[in-house]
Amino acid sequence: MNSTEFRKMGKEMVDYIADYLDRIEERPVLPEVEPGYLRPLIPDSAPAKPEKFEDVMEDIERVIMPGVTHWHSPYFFAYFPTGSSYPSFLADMLSSAIGCVGFSWAASPACTELETVMLDWLGNMINLPEDFLAKNGEGGGVIQGSASEATLVALLAARMKTIKRLQSENPELTEASILSKLVAYSSDQAHSSVERAGLIGAVKMKTIPSDNSFSVGGAALKQALEEDKAAGLIPFFFCATLGTTPSCGFDRLLELGPICNEENLWLHIDAAYAGSAFICPEFRHLLNGVEFADSFNFNPHKWLLVVFDCSTMWVKNRADLIGAFKMDPLYLKHDHQESGLITDYRHWQIPLGRRFRSLKMWFVFRMYGVKGLQEHIRKHVRLAHEFEELVRKDEQFEICAEVILGLVCFRLKVKRPRENQ
Amino acid sequence: MNSTEFRKMGKEMVDYIADYLDRIEERPVLPEVEPGYLRPLIPDSAPAKPEKFEDVMEDIERVIMPGVTHWHSPYFFAYFPTGSSYPSFLADMLSSAIGCVGFSWAASPACTELETVMLDWLGNMINLPEDFLAKNGEGGGVIQGSASEATLVALLAARMKTIKRLQSENPELTEASILSKLVAYSSDQAHSSVERAGLIGAVKMKTIPSDNSFSVGGAALKQALEEDKAAGLIPFFFCATLGTTPSCGFDRLLELGPICNEENLWLHIDAAYAGSAFICPEFRHLLNGVEFADSFNFNPHKWLLVVFDCSTMWVKNRADLIGAFKMDPLYLKHDHQESGLITDYRHWQIPLGRRFRSLKMWFVFRMYGVKGLQEHIRKHVRLAHEFEELVRKDEQFEICAEVILGLVCFRLKVKRPRENQ
């Protein structure tokens, strides 16, 4: 395909996309297909000779769309939302075309530098303490693919930092002996990816019981720490959640933070869903206590109109992240890397390669403006409260967790046996 | 931005992309910027009110392009290549618009099922043994974001499988005691991400010396195994490389494979760059011995015209991968998951979320056809040999590794002191 054909087909695709989203509510939100539906619809193997674009496009409606769950249908209420907006599509088109693999500064300076500045912009939008920003000091931000990766990267950095600290205090300790005693914690309401990060990192991951507002407080953590230290374990990591997946509960950072700092626990905050709301001053108090954290993460690809993937993570001390991973083979070295002036994001993440994802943030922030993004968040919260009111008016249902942002948890009222007597 | 505006701006972006790639050779391939160039060019914070698309587009040329390393310039010869093609751009535009987060079958059946079938298509194109294909049995393929993740996932699966096996043989063994003795191997020419996978997975990773064709053979692995077993260690994983990063060397699978199988070592093959060439029958012999492997990976986003990211991985026994990670919180359960008929790719990878990346494979395979893709590979190899010949004719230079695919390693001839005497 040459550029002349792309000009034609690309414009047809733009129209297809606009048509798809203009009329998405006419499609059934959940596909009616059975497992294995797709294989019989297409050939067993790739064609030897090129096929026409028209034939591929016809197959979108014949093969793909019948099996799509339409996440952006107004009738889709499953899971947390995922971001979608025209400006982010435009940016991602450009990212594909530039097609740089920005693992180091030299591999594409613009890719690295725009990311650093966009993370500062977004950090400012949520009023993140200055020590998380790249502009000012030892901290800075990075785009991960998902909150799962952010949690894992934080846990691995904490693991390495703790091993180094303990070995510097007592050089006779082996890595294996330390590793076998490390213990990490999260709420019993935390996302499954937190437990998974412990599994990958080969450390114990214990859950702390949440209270009846689905939050973990300081006393519960303190108790676990005392018990585990008495048993000879080494607590090293706590993953707090702001906006839990089951009920949008918030762990009590202002109680947990000082304990983590005193006890040498790396405090990571997973605000995957809720984080976007902190751009509104009226919700920013939910982030109070972030000043105690070592790392913080949320997903603009969930609720800030940026198309997947874009999970933003900040650390107070970037040397901690880099120290967990840094490898410098000859074929990745470049002139500026020892200057201290640049960022090689490959040291901040699990993969080596990376797309030019910060373009999506730049386009979205500029084309909506902060006020436009705030209005987007506020509309969702208003709708949630409107729905909450409707539920409360219906005697068959009850609200079973405080509605703080866009998630409304409700259930059928069940008369308990005692009430029937 | 509404759909009417997107129709207009999207088409402008299509033209911008076509113009960029039509005239890319006019741009300096390496940017001339200094570290920190970008921050002063844009405001300190996001705008409060929306800006115009035209202003954003103007800033692409003013802010972004001066800092871009143009990977797709005909004058770019750094690193291995990364894929770029108009059909893959079109597919990725559609992927953004559908915007499903296909972590489970139910989250978007088409996203899961097209991926499974595309991995079978590609498996057939490289004549992968049938037991790696989903159609036939226990195996199957998945798209990872990068080869680094594929290696890590394979290592973690091998780690879990080994721990389970040893604990079933001897229930008194603790996980920590096994973990402290596990040892993984790769060539001393392997990519840095292999060493990094060992670091993340908290297992020893040893390198096996390569011979003077930069390949690891069976004898070298055998010797390491004997020494380590005698020292009480537990060998469990070998990562073979086909097409190493420094010199495009090939480990000797036909020697290594049987040893790995006999010794209970998980054999993972990293063919990140070279793998695409195996679609040409004349290069397929380089993959001989894959039948001994547990997992195999290469990057269509490197050399098969698929834009980043698309790293394809196959396993012989998908239960091994799933067993390493599987977690089923209530909020991710769905009706079909226990039916045995479906694939929930979230159990196959590090992140939870995932884009609809198989569309890129489908568009590229169909719009080039297998013959078109073979011609693309062959042209690169022809050009490499043409350059090799030019180097060989020049007495100042020498070729320092056999030219097998598209990588040509050469150096200035240095007269050694002995020759000067």
C-alpha cells in the first residue's frame, strides 16, 4: 500500500470510526456469540496474495462486530470505564506513524521529554506534592501500560531497596534469606493484580482486613506489623488503594502513611480508577496523605478520556526504580546517558520498547482543557448520585456502599429470617 | 470534539501522516536537540480552556518533530528495525475506536478469538509444530507487548511448574528453599531482558559461554548443568536465542533441546528479531529444534510490518502459563470461563488490560499476503548481502560475524602488534 492509497483508505477508516461511534447505541451492547464463533468465519490460514481493503472492511462488520462488547455504548455499565475520545485517537494515529520505540532518550528525545513534562502537567492538575515532579528534584513520572505493571514495578523497587538496606546493615545476610522473610501488605479489598505482584516478585503478600466502610485504617496495619515482626518477618511494602474495585472504598492514607514511613515500608498508592477525579478540587481531599507515599499511580485510560493504554505513575525518588532494574548492555548505550540530564525510561518499566503514548495526554489535555476534563468527571459523579437517589426511592433496593465517585453499589433488600419472625 | 469535527481532523491527520512518510528522508534522521530541549517550548501547565486542533498540529512541527529520531527514515540504521505499514496503522485506528479492554473472553469475544486464530495463522506461516497451535490441543499463542515480557512470563511459568513438581515429589520442601536453589541459563550473547527476567523472578540467571560463531551448543550447557547440580542447585530454565542482538547468532537448538527435555529445563526460545524471517522456507531451517521447546516468541513489530506493539508468543501447554498467574476475583468472573471453551488472556500476561492488537496482524497478513511479506524479508536480506559484499571489497574493513539475515557486523581492520613486527 502506498501513501496515495493510505490517504483514501485512512479517510474511509476515519468515517467508519465516526459512523461506528455516532450510532453505537443501535448495537446490542453484549454480543450474542458463543465461544468459538469466529474461527469458522474466516479461512484457516493467511492468504498467499494481497486482498483488497474493501474486503477487509466488509469483514469488520461480518466477523468482528458481532463479537465485540461495546465498551463505549451508553448502555455499557460493566467494569470501570475505559477512556475514549477523538483527540486521543488523533494522537495515537500520529504515534503509530512516528513509530519510534522510545526506550532511551536517544531513541527519540521528544518521546521521552514530552512524557516527563506531561506527567508534571498531570501531577500539577491533581496537586501532587512537588517532590513527585521531575522539574523539581529526585522524583518524576512515567507512563506504564497498566496499573498492574505500576504495582509490580513499585513492589520490585521496594524489594531491591530493602535488600540493599539490610545487606548494608549486615553484610552477612544473603539475598535468599532476606527474600524468604519479606512480607508485603494490601487491603482485603485491593485489586487482584496486587496479590499477583507478590506472586511474581516471590514475596509474601498479606491482606489487611478493611472496616465496614471498606477502608483499611492504621490500627489494622499496625496490628499485622507487630505480629509479623514478632514472627521474624520483614515488612517492606504496603499497597494502599484509593477507589477499590469492589466498592470504590478509600484506604485511610493519613493514618497509614506515618506508620509506613516509621516502619520503612514502601507506600504505593493504587488509585487506578479514582485518580482522575483528583483533578477536581472538591475531590482532591481524597488524595490527602499522598505526601507519605513513595509511589502513586492512576489510569488516565480509565476516566480521563485517554484511549488505552496510559497508566501514569509517579515516584518520589526515581533512583529507587532505576536501581531495581538498571542494565546497560553495549547496544543500548548512548552519549548522554551518564550526563544526569536525561531519562531512559527503559529502566522504569518491565518491557524495553514503548510507544509514544504521551502524545495522547498532550492532545487530550489541550483539546479539552482542564475545565473540560473536570466537567467530564463531574458529569459522571452527578449521574451516579442521580442513580443513587432513584435506588434509594425504591423500597426493593438498598445502597450498600457510600457513593463517592461514579460507582454505585446496590442490592436487592433481602428480608432476613429474624425479620420474618 | 464531536464526530463531525473528527471526520475533518482525522482526515487532516491522515494527510499529515502520509506527507510525513512521503518526505521523511528530507528530515535529519537524528535530532540535533540537547537534553531538556522540550520543556521550555511549551507552557508549564495544561491550559484551563480547550485549544484548537490547528494549534496542536502546528506544535507537532515546532515542538515534537525537532526531537524525533526518525526510525522509518531510509537513513536510519540503528538497532533492529521496528515495524511500520499503512495497513497496520488502519487496524490500530480501528482498535482505538472499538476501545475494548479484552482481558477476558466476555470483555470482548472478538478481541480474544481473533488473537487466537491470528496466532494459529502466523504459527502456520512459520511451520510451527502443531502442538503450539490452539486449534489442535493444549497449546496456543498470545500477543505480548514485548519480547521482554514473553521471556519473563515463560520464566515465571517455569518457576511455578518446577516448584509444584518438586513439592509434589517432596511435600516438606518449602517454596523459599526451592527458590533459593533455582538456576536459569541463557547465552552470554542473550538480550539484557533475559538477565532482567531472572532479577524480577528472584532466581539466579547464569550465562553459558558462546562459541566463536556466537552460538551456545550442547556441551557448554551440559557442563554448566553438571557443575550446578553438583553444587546442589536446581536448573529449571534455559532461554535460547535465535538471532542475538549483538551479532544475530543462533543457539544450537538441535543440541540444546534434547538436553533441556531430559533435564526438566523449560526451553524458551527468544527469536525477537529473526523470527519474522522464518515465514520464508529458505530460512525456516534456522528454527529447527523448536519441537523441543516449551515456549517460543518473536516480534512481528520488529520485522513483519506490524506497528509496535505486537510480540507473539506460543506455548505447548497453556495450562503452564495460566497456572503461574491465575487469579479469579469475583469482579472478573463470567459465565463461560469454566466451560473450557474459551481463553481469558489476562492469565497469560503481566498486565490485566489489553488492546485489540490482533487486528494489526489481520490487516497486515491480508493486505500484503504471505508472498508480499516474504518479499519484504527477502529484500532486507538481499540488501544486507549487497552491503556485505561492498564491505568485503574494502580492505580497510572486515566482516566479523556471518551475515545470515539483515544484520551486518563489520569493523575497521586493526593491525595487531605482532603483524607490525
